[in-house]
Amino acid sequence: MPVVVVLFAGVVIGLAIGVVLARRSNDDTRGFRRRQVASKEPMGEALSAAGNDAGRALGLQSAVDRLEIGVVMCDASLKTVYRNEAADALTGTHAGVIVDSHLQQLFTETQSGERAGRIVELQGPPKTTFSIDAIPIPNGGAVATIDDISDRVRIDSMRTDFVANISHELKTPVGAIAVLAEMLADETDKTVINTLSSRVVEESHRAARTIDDLLKLSRIELSHRLDDEVDLTAVVGEAVARGRMAADGHQVQVEMVDAADRLWIRADRAQLISAIGNLVENAVKYSDDGSLVQVRIRRNERWLEVMVVDQGVGIPAADLDRVFERFYRVDKARARQNGGTGLGLAIVRHVANNHGGAVSVQSQEGEGSTFTFRLPARLLGPCPEADELADQIGVQPASGRPAVATESSLPQKVSVSDG
């Protein structure tokens, strides 16, 4: 068990013991006060001590009740005498019944004078994991902590999966390069040499793409700089242009539908270009020849939405919840054929999270998919060109001016050539 967890558990147990001891002290003081009354002796000191003990007991109980982990205490007969608010919240639930059963077993084990603990996994849904530790206390009884470590377990699992996946993703092209290099060393036929050399270049590029996407994802996870003045319409236009370049070999038509006037937002321009570009390129890669990919911007009071709609192969319902995971591929063969690294949608998700937004997908297998990239409307800001024009003619910009520039205020409009 990590040292921090042990120390934290020690603090909790100390507080809990303090609650019980303070209560006992309070009871003893009350008995002493009754004896003082019976003997008609001075009561000033007794009343002061009783008040201090009662205040200390309430303070300790309040502190333990505010802990996020559950605290349960039993007496020497293993009867529960105290539960804090976090532990009490489990009462009456399916998880609470199972946890209480394990608690009683652990309390029994502490009668030997040794601490006891275990990890309890509940399959759910959702899957929940509790860490329960029980420690004997002086004068009999025991105190236990109940810690919900579900998030910690999930993160550890993701980290383990990530290491395994990246090892596999890099081992495959590196291994292929090693085999091809050995074949080249003994080859004399120029045609075969050219073929093998081309394969070495392809596998090298594949490894480089994986490393580049990993570095990009790492930078996005660490970056929270949202101070660029970004024209969202122009960013979407660039993504459409990239999609058209990618579609040259696929005979897929990419178009921007209902192009909006300029929408100026406070965001990270490079991240938005990467995320929206990935969505459009993915739509092209997973579309059949002759199909159509449409991109549009929608706006309401809460969100700015960039929607990418394709008529491609679609995504099976069982895979919808996992498509944004790192290295997850629905069609692995097609992904490798298209040069995909399995990190594109993970990058999209992190960009959306960095901006306080979200990304979602709706899909029907064999009919196509709709990816929706949402940004909060609070990112909308004033139009830089309008501010500059107002400064030039000496007009003070009105506060709260809409962030959408109209054609009358901005004569140049975003357009994307068919390339």
C-alpha cells in the first residue's frame, strides 16, 4: 500500500478514535458532574471540562463526517457504533450490502490484534472498486476505512494498456524494418532491392507517424492555452481543404454545407486544426469511392458544433463507446492500409476536453457516421477586424457585441476551392 494512503488512513483512524475517546470522556465528565451535584461541591471546573470535551467531540465528528472516504467503527462485541456520512451513504445500496459483509469479516480478523484489509470489486455497471482496511483500537473494537479507488484502478489499467499498445505499435514496424534490412543485405537483384527498399521506407514512415501522433497527443494533454483569436469558420475551411487532398485517391467528395459567417473564438488554433482535420480525414478514409462527406457548423445558446457526416462503412454499436480510446481501431486492416495510427480520435477527444467541450458519434453500420465536435459558446469573442476598423474611424466598440461578423462588416468571406 502506498505510504500516502497509509498515512492518510492513520490520520482518519486517529480522528475516529478521538471521537470515541472524546465521547467516553464526555460521559465520564457528566458522571463526575452528577457526583459533584450530589456532594454539593463546587462545579465550575467540572462544567468547563465538560464543555471542552463536548466541543472537541463535535469537532472531531464533523471532521470525520466531511472525509470523502468512509469510516466505520465497531466495539469489542463487533457491533457497529459509528459510521461517518460517506459510509452511511452506502447503506441500503447493493454495494453497501457487499461492503458491510466484508467489513464484518475484517472486524473479526482484527480480534487477533492484527490489521486486516482487502480489495472488493463490484462488476456493476458501473464497475466499482473499494479498498477496505480495518485496524484494532485500544480497549477493544476496530475502526475501518472504505476508499472508492475505482478511478485510480481505471487510470492504472489505461496506463498498462497504453504501454502494451505502444510497445506493439512500434514493435511491428521496427521488426519489419529489421527483417527487410536483413533481406537487403544479401540481395543482388535490383528489382527486389527497390521493392524491399520501398517497404523499409513505408515501415519507417509508419513508425514516425505513430511517434509524431504520440508527441502531438502529449502536447495537447499538457497544453491549456486558449488565448488565440481563432476564426472557427476558417479552421473548418482548412480541414475541408485537407480532406479534399486526402480524397484525391479515394474519389470522395468533400463539401462545406451552409458555410457560416466568421465565428471568432478564444481557443488554441493549432489544436482545433488538428482535431477537426482528423475528423474530416477519418471520414474520407472510411468512405467508399463515389460517396460524400459533408461538414457544417451549427450554433445555439450553449454550443458551437462542427458536424462531420459521411456515408462510409459505419461503426458497429459495440465499438461506439471505445472509438475515442488510444490505439483502438474498428477495422484494423483498413486502418493500417490507410496509414492510421489509432490516435486520431483520441487527439480529437483531448482537444475538446481542453476547450471545455465534447465530441460524440452517431453511426449505423453500413450507412455512415456523424461526428459532432462541440465547443462551449462562452468561447465566442469579439471580431478583431471589426475592432481594428472601429479604432481606425474613431468609434468605440460596443460592449457585448456579437462575435459573428456579418458580410457588411467583413467583405472577405471564407471560401474553399475544389482543389
